[in-house]
Amino acid sequence: MVQVASSKGGLISIEIKGVSETIRRIRQSAQDVHDGMDLGVFQASTVYLGEVQESAIGNRAEPKSVRTGTFANTIDILKLGESSYQVFSAVKYSIYLEYGTTKISPRRHFRNSLDRNREYMNQIIADAIRRKLESGQK
């Protein structure tokens, strides 16, 4: 709050109150955004993982990539850093399923799942940030 503290001889003394509280709130809001972002990206990655698995087992538009179930069952999430996660398959032939070879056409499980769910995943992240900010205001 800005308040005139005194006025003498044409000079005005102004006192600003609440600066430290405002700075504390700004810092807390930044932390809430950071925490909400990390949670939201994790939640979106989990949705993406499920969609890639559904695609691999034939429940989406792409051709089914299941013979033994190994590919679909090895799709996993790895945290790379703050708000950074990787959805991947550890099987060596997953790249051939995604991009194709001279003998098989590309299945595009990862790319198509991302394209289909990009807006929904962005909304998940935005909602997580919003919820974190709202919970910090109470």
C-alpha cells in the first residue's frame, strides 16, 4: 500500500507498505506454476503412454503391432528433468515399427498418438497449473 507519510516544505515523504508480502506472493505463485507444470506434464505423459499402448494393440487408427505383446508392454515413461518426461519403448525394433522398413510400412504409434492428443495434453498441463495456483491462494 502506498501512503503519504508526511509533507513538509514542498517535499512529500511516501511510505510503501506490503512490498515484502507482495514479493513473497509472487515467489510462491512462481513455485506453484513450476510445481503444477511438472505435475501436469507427468499426467499428460501418462495419458500419452496409454494412447501409444492402445495404438500398438490395435485400438486406434494405426495397424496393430502385437505378436507377443512385448512392444506394447515395454512402453514406459522416464523423467528427464524438471517438467520433462520421455515416453519410449525399450525394444530395439520399436523404431522400425514407428518409421517402417523396406518390408513393413510405418505404424506411427508415437507420432499419431501425439498428434491426436496434443490439445488434450496441453489442457491437462494448463489445468494442473491452474489447480495448483488456486490451492495456493487459499
